[in-house]
Amino acid sequence: MGILTIQQVLDARLDDWRKLAQGLHARYLTKDFATGLRFVTAVAEAAETANHHPDVTLTYPFVDLKLISHDVSAITQRDVDLARRISGIAKEQGIKAKPGAVAEIELALDTASSGAVGPFWAALLTGRTDSLKGDDVTDKSGRVPLLWFQQTDAHETPRQRFHIDLWVPHDEAEGRIAAAVTAGGRVVDDARAPSFVVLADPEGNRACVCTCLDR
């Protein structure tokens, strides 16, 4: 099944869901564990019928879901179809979504030689070097954020070489950036907005607020 473009995902108008770095994400406010379990059980039945399965996190007040077609590491029509079905289940059970609450963190490391440092970080973070795929270290269990290597010229330390990529819903980015600036931060670079905006805290430590737009 073909990979969908970001515009195709946006055009699908999945009101409960947001495209972040990896896949479609949704949060449903179940408010108690029993309601969450009932919701997840219905989602599981729909997933079995579709032969396509989301990642699910069940907590006391809410349920988080992620959809991605793992065979192509991207969003396909299977994800869109199941997202719609899950939204329908939530509506049937009187459960509301909170799409602005979803977020995803990736770590980035500036390096002039990802081939040299990559195996170390793969072994450290996941216990195995084969978790290094190209310029990414990925943990299939989902316990560790994705680490990617940003190619840069060789440089002397000290220099900040790690930074956080915070992926937020595209319609939440401006508010999140404004909140960070109000809290003492500053915008360092917004030339690539709305794709990403670089922020710094009062000591100069940097982070990127990223969205799926213009990619």
C-alpha cells in the first residue's frame, strides 16, 4: 500500500489525530481505568478485523494511540482507515479526544562522523548495534526516544552537540513557542517555520519545535 504525503494526511481530516515525527497520534480522555480498558478492548477488536494494529498506552485518565505502517515506516491508507474507525468507537462510547495534548520527542546529536559514534549510541540506548539504521537509532520497544545524527563540520568542544526535537501538532506550535518565550526563552531561528523553529533557554541551551508542515 502506498505511502501517503503529509498533504494527503491533512486532507483526510482526521480531527482526533495529529501527524507527528513518526505516525499518527491521538489522545482520548477516558477519565477512569475501566472506561479506558473498555475503549482499548473495542479498539483491539477493530484492529484485529483490519489486521492492522496501533501502539496503545493505557493510563488511568487517558489512552494514547499511535498508528504507523511498520512495513514501510510511514503512514498509509491502512492507518487513515483505522484512525477513522477508532474515532468512531470513541464517539460511540462518548469519549472525547484531546489532539492538542499529543507530542513526541526525538534527540539529535551533531556529529561529523555518525559512522564512528553511531554504534556506541545504539549499544548504549538499546543494547544492540543493529538498532542503528542509517542516521537513526530506533528502539522497537518504544522505551527510548529516537536518536538521529545531524551531519556537521568537525568542531572542537565545548559546544552543544545534543538538542531536543519536540514534535507537536501543527496547530499547537505557535502557542507552545509563545509559552516558551514567555517563560524566559527566545527564538534563535525561525527561517524554516512552520517546519521547525529553534528556541533557546536563558542559558543558551537549544531545542527545536517541529511540525509536519512544509516537509
